[in-house]
Amino acid sequence: MAITKIQSESLNLSDNYDFTGTVTGAGESNTPYWRAYTNSTTTFSQNTNTTVPFNATLFDSASGFNTSTHKYTIPTGQGGKYFLLTSLRLNNNPVDNQIAVYFIVNSSEKSFSNKTVGGGYPTVIHSDILSLNAGDDVFVRIYAQLSSPGLDGGGSGITTTFEGFKIST
């Protein structure tokens, strides 16, 4: 008969551990996630709150982005905290201008950023973490004081984008 000695030892975080089997509960999956973008140059009215027309997606794990309404709908059972990011590249407006960017949930403003931008192709970036419920629609609005404002777009999905992912329940 074999005898096995069991030794009590404290956990040393500098040790390496080899696991066999399945490790569960060790992190988030960060789904659902999406990246929408504007695939062509878009103009909008000066001094007007305008929904940014994201009309294409680079990826969308839960098919929640509607390119007709430019909104992402939180899927059933996927409410929680979401990291949201938008990058809005203005179409060659070299003069310093005030630009306001909003995250809208359903019809309410939930997050706001006001920036002064200038130079050729200035970019406004806004991010936040929001608590969202299943069925909520989230989208981006822009307000610009400059004349003939426009957003740069392209088929690459890297110039004017809106993306997000779930970070916790």
C-alpha cells in the first residue's frame, strides 16, 4: 500500500502553477462587443446636435448594431457596465473649434465631452463606462460651431468610429 504525504504550504504568488482540466470563473469574456464606422465623408449642420451616421460595422459579436438607425441595442440578457469609445475625425478643418460629443442612451444624454480642436483633420475622442440595460439603444451625437462641418470616413473603419464592449454584469 502506497502512502502519500500531504504537506501544508501557503500559496506563493511567485510560483508557477500548471493546471489540468478546466479553470472557470477566471475573468470576463467582454462580450458583446462591436465597432461601427462611417464609410464615407459625412457633412452635418452647424450648431445642431446631429446623430453620427455610423453606417457600417467592422465587427459586431451579437449583431446589435443597426446601420440604418446608427444605434447599438444591448442584447437580451446582456445588461451591465460597458466601456464605450468614439473617435470622430473632422474633415480638414484647420481652425480651432469647439466640438461637443455625447453618448445618448435611448433619448437621454448620459455622457458628454467638450473639446477645442484644430489643425488638419482634427480628431475628437470620447470614452466612458456606462451602466446599460438590455434593450437600451446607445448612439453618438456631435455638435460643432464650425461652418460646413464634416466627418472623415473611409472603408478601413479607422477614422470615425464608435465601439464598445461589456466589462461586467
